[in-house]
Amino acid sequence: MPAGRRVEGTSGSGEACLDHIERVWTGVRPLSVRNRLTDAA
């Protein structure tokens, strides 16, 4: 497992895994970038 990552525990078909990722990944930008974008608005 790469540094900074953790095992999540979800398993299943490829489609089920992609559905799970779609639900839990709300944003892939680093928090610092998201904060800067919010502050600029």
C-alpha cells in the first residue's frame, strides 16, 4: 500500500467498485486547492 493510502475494504465486481468510488470520492483536488477556490469565490 502506498504511503498516505489505506485499505478501505470494499470488494465486488468492477461495476460495484466503480459505483462505490463514485459515491465516496467527492473531490480529488487537494484540500489546499479546494480551500483556495472557495476563498476566491
